[in-house]
Amino acid sequence: MPQNKGMSERQDIDLAGFERQLLDRREELSALAKNSEEARAPVALDQTMQGRLSRMDAMQGQAMAQETERRRMAEIGRIDAALKRIGQGDYGYCVTCDEPIAEKRLRLDPSIPTCIACAGGSV
């Protein structure tokens, strides 16, 4: 990750607002993770309690819940990295090229670490 090479903290964006958005989203994701613990639990294989198709449906539901949790944890990781950049005064600068990230891009996803050019033209 590039270091803050003579850059000062961005004054042209609402850092406090972005930090608040990031913290709110992190709290929301943590609550969702807590509420979905049961859906990710191992599926009981007791055939006296449910039939084969019901068990397959339950296993599919569990797999989907686990993938959702994996994505949720990845987003929390991106949020934590963005919060760290705020603390270091690097927030709003591309981690690849050190150029400012467009405010419009940050509003779309406040945890985004790269400018549009370094992201290869994708959002």
C-alpha cells in the first residue's frame, strides 16, 4: 500500500460523513451476521426428522448462508481498511497510484480503495 507521500488529508470531501457511513454499515453487517448464525449451522442428518429432499434443501440454504457470510466478512474487511486509511490521513486517495478518488466514486462505495483508472474502468 502506498504511503501518504506528501499528501494531506482530503479537505474536499466530508471525511466525517464517510466515516459515519462506514461505521453504520459495519454495525449493520455485524448485526446481520449475528442474526444469521442459525442458518449457517450444520444441517442435521437425522432421516427420522426430515426426508432426503428436505435435508438437501436445508443444505443448500446453509451453503447460501455461508457464502453470504463470506461476502459480509469481506465487506467488513474493506470497511476496516477504509477506516484505517481515515485514521492515517490516506482516505480518499488511491492505494495504487496515490491520486485522489473521485467523490462520486466514494459516495457509491465509501470503502473503495482505488481510483477508476486503477480499478481497470470498473466500479
